[in-house]
Amino acid sequence: MGRAAAAVRGGEIVSIKTAWPEVVGWDGMSAVMKIHRDRADVRVEVHSVGESVPPGFDGERVLVFLNDDNAATVAQTPVVG
């Protein structure tokens, strides 16, 4: 589930995950753990909805935006960038 991009690893073309729509509504910690399991090569940044983030694309970063609710649930699909 989610978007994927092609990459070369070990001389082979492989598909790597670039989006995690399945974690929308999950608690933030569970979402971060899922993203790390899928892509250990990226860093996950957690922010509140509406918080400003550094501009520009970063292929080694996944932004996770959390709702301001008691469970701190994921508000939108986390993506690489």
C-alpha cells in the first residue's frame, strides 16, 4: 500500500515505499515505527498540523503530521520529501 519509487540496490532495480496512507488515523508512535520498519534509510520528523517545516524536498526525510487530539493521531499521509 502507498506510493513506491524505483531504486537500484545491489545492482538490481527494486521498488521502495514513498508514502504510508495506511497509517492515517494511527497514533504517532505506531506510525513512526511502521515507517522505520519499511524504510530504515529515512529519518522521520513528527510535527503538529499547521507547524512550519523546513522548505524543500529531502529524499531522506518523511514528514508525519499529528492531530492535536488526545491520541495524537496521524492527520495526513506521510510521504518522503
